[in-house]
Amino acid sequence: MRNITLLATIAILFLGSCKSRQYSRNNKQIEKAANKQNPNYTSYTTTSYIDAFKTVAIEEMNAYGIPASITLAQGIIESGSGSSSLAKYANNHFGIKCTSDWKGKAYYKDDDRSNDCFRVYKDARESYKDHSEFLKRKRYSFLFELDKNDYKNWAIGLKTAGYATNPKYPDLLIGIIEKYKLYQYDQPESEREKINREDRVFTEINANIPVEQKKFTPVSVAPKDPPTSTTPLVPGDKYYVVKQGDTLFKISQLYKISIDDLKALNQITDNNIKIGQKLLVVK
């Protein structure tokens, strides 16, 4: 029994090491692409960060009623004014994680768990827009009944709804808003405008309710990830375990091997493969 337990522990440690290497390779690819896209990246100051993103924050406020001051303050806190690795490489300013319906790339970083899966956006504006989508669900619905310039009650309400575990989160938000006068970007709305906005937002929230678990529950691996932590590789990094949706073509592309070589290595005579089948992918 002791030997079995020891072998199981060794296997777990080995697979964990494989996963870590795969996450690291994935992140390096993301970072390389980000540096290529923006080779002269300049770090933000808090003031320049506000200048860069106030427009999209105002757009989201006018669309959904989330005070621009709240969105900007959250971005400042959660991205370190754009200096975090998530913001720099993944354009992710709000720490939004991968879910089962996420169609983009992923960046892996320790958070609640080791190597949590975070969304990679094409640009930071997408992150701001996704932040609004993240809030449009039942647990935050009462906030959308507030005036869109009521940043103090929004700050308190976010903590009440469980957005953050830090008991001082409302004070942090309000402190940043007032220090940098972010409330100047908030705008009042008429009663008619508020009614129309609430009707639109609550229609979207109600539509989300049946799919909230799928849409908002984090997953450990991005569904469209490369062969990182779907962890189809097994000991030795020489084999790949077929999962749902795989084809010989897809696997050949992942491992830079021709289909003919892949078939020859595994003595496959046709193009049929089965879920769970172990394929040799290294010559």
C-alpha cells in the first residue's frame, strides 16, 4: 500500500511539473505576441491610465449605468494602473477568468489556485466591455437600479454582492475616485433615460440567468487552448491523449508533424481516432 501511495504521489508531482512547463510555454507565446504588437510599451502612471481609458468607461456607463468612476477605479486597483502582467500581456484589466464559453486565448497566473486561467483580449477596450458583461447577472442586478452617478452606493453594493473579499474594498474605490476626481466623468440621467436603460439592462440580465453557471463559472483551462493544460500529454511528453473534438489534422498541427508521419508512428491505417486513445507524437 505504501508503494502504491508513493507511486501515486510521484505521478501527481510529475504531471504537475508537466503542466507548469506547458503553462510557461503558453505564457511565453502570449508575451511574445504582445511584445511584437506593442514593442514600445510604455508603463502608465495613474493619471495617464485614466486619460487612456476614461472614454471607454464613459461609453460603458452610458450603455449600462455602471458609473465610469467605479469602472476606472476598479481598473486602477485590479491592474495596478495597467502595470500588471495580465494587463500588459493579456489586455486583461479586471482579472476576468476563462469560462466554458470563452473562445479566446488564455494566460495562466496564480490567483485563487495555482495557474488560474485568465482571458486574453485583443485590446484593453475588450476587457472594459467584458467587465460590463461580467456584472450583468442576478447577484449584481440591484446595482443597476442605482443612479449611474451614484458611485458611493455602487462601491458599497459591489462588496455586498461579493465582488471582493476585502472588507475595505468600498473605501478603496471611493478613496481612488475622490483622490483623482473620477466622479467628474459620471453623468446624471433623466427619469425617462433611467427607465429605458433599466429596461434594456434587466432584459439582458434575465436572459443571462438560465446560462449564468456556464457563462460565469471559471474553468481551469481555456476551451480553445493549445495543448497546455487540457493536459492531453502523458509522461515523457511523447504521447497525446485524444479528447473530444480532436482530429488527426488538429493534432498534427499542434505538434508540427505531418498526418502521414502521425499515422505511421501509431500504425493507423485510416483517419479514425477515439477519445482516450494514446498517440505517439514525437518521432
